[in-house]
Amino acid sequence: MIAYVGPDLPQDLLAATGACSGPVAWNVDRAMPTADRWLESKFPLWARSIVQDWADGALDSLDAVIFSRADDAAQRLYYYICELRRQGEVRGPEPLIFDVARIARSSSAAHMVAAVRQLADRLGLDAPALERGIAETNRRRASASGMAGMAAPCCLLAGTPPPDRRLHAVIEAARWSACGPTLADAWQDPGVAIEEASGDPITAIARQLHAASQSGRAFFDRASDLVDRARTLGASAVVLWFAEEDEARIWHLPVQREALSQAGIPHLIMTRRDWRGTDRAAGEITQFLKELSA
């Protein structure tokens, strides 16, 4: 069995294994004494939870965990786990790294092909297996539910994907519809459909990954993307929530705020926030939406 940590991973390839349990789970509300001893303060709580589980043996049923280089915390966590295993502090599954390449140039695209091929070889996947994974994941893409039929006005929760739906629940308690992915949703996002029976499934998977990256370190116009998402969802409001440890996405806040203002979309800016939501976030969101509804 395998699991993974981070965004922009080849979901079609993971499906082809027939043994992927999805993202490694976390619990940000519990005590994590071992992880606190090993990790710096800038590691997010979900990463600390994973390290605590690793140390406690809760992940021993897995054979490998794949980490994405597309996320700073996931990448750093990979190196920490490797070193802790080398020192004999932890055992558990084998950590693997997937080297995502996102720059819009041919060398980056070629690097992505090499990364997909290396992971496929490591997991023992041939072309027929990859084609089956593509077909299976395309079916999942096609069956994904949309946002049609929302009775309440939509509030888009953007910025740092939160660790669970507790902020979504706050929005819904204010009688709005909550849109926007959690962290696990973002990691599991398969992106757009991939060509089937192409004759070169590795290149097909790599091409889609290279073009569709949405991670914190990806290269795309985040201001336009945010406004486009809000308009596509019919959002009447946007909450831009950034976790304290998110040092990548926060750099795009000024242009995102300006774009939302120019588009006439009401928005609430929440920076340097606690993953657990114990910093009165619920009250701020509720008040913001209450004023819009008045």
C-alpha cells in the first residue's frame, strides 16, 4: 500500500497501482510531542501530525509514502523523514519524492516526463497499467459533482487550503454555500482529463501535470485565476484565508485583493491564521457574511 503528501502528484499513475490509499491523514487538534521535538515552528500542523503518526507507528501498514516537491512543507518533510529513518529514530514506510517541474519551457516539460517515468519504474507500472489508471481517473473526473443547485449564496474560501471543513462549516452556519477545496481536496484534485490510448501514457500524464499545476509554488496569474473561479462559481463573496506558516501564497495577496476590488467582489482578508481556527476566525467570517446579507 502507498499514500502521498502534497499536491500536483500524478493521480492517474497512483490509480494504476491499485494500492493507493490517498493522502496521508492528519489530526491538527491533538498533542504532538514527538513532532514538536523534531520540527521547527514553521512546519504546519498537518505536517507535525504526519510526523507524530510516523513516530507512533500508525503508518506502518504502508509500504511507501510519496512526497511532492511542489509544496515547501511536503518537500522539507521528506528530507526530515529520510534523516530520521537514517538515524533509526523512526521506521515505517519508505519515503519517495516526486520532482514536480512547473516552468513553461521545454526543459521543464522534459523533466516532468522523466519524473513520471522514474516513479512508474519504481512502482513497477508498465504502459498497459498506466492506461488503465488514466481511464479510471478520467471516469472519476467525469463523475465529479459540480456546484449546480445551490440554494444559498456562494462564498468562496480561497488562499491556503484549510486542513478540514471547519471553516466551510462556519460559512454554512451563516446560511451561505461554502465553495473551495480543503487541503486533502487540493491534493486529490486530478485536474483535466488526459488523452486515453495515446501510445505514450507517461508523456500524456506528464504533459497534463506540467500544464495544470496549481500548487503554492506554481507559475500562473493567481489574481485572474481567483476572480475567474469566483465568477465561475457565482460567488457573491470571497474569504482569503492564509495560514501562519504559508510563506508562498501570501506573496500574491496584494494583486489578488486588487483584482477582487476591481471585479466588485466583496472579500475578507485573513492572514497569519491558526490552522485550528482558534483565533476568532469563526466570528470574523460570520460577521462579514452577516453584514453582506443585511
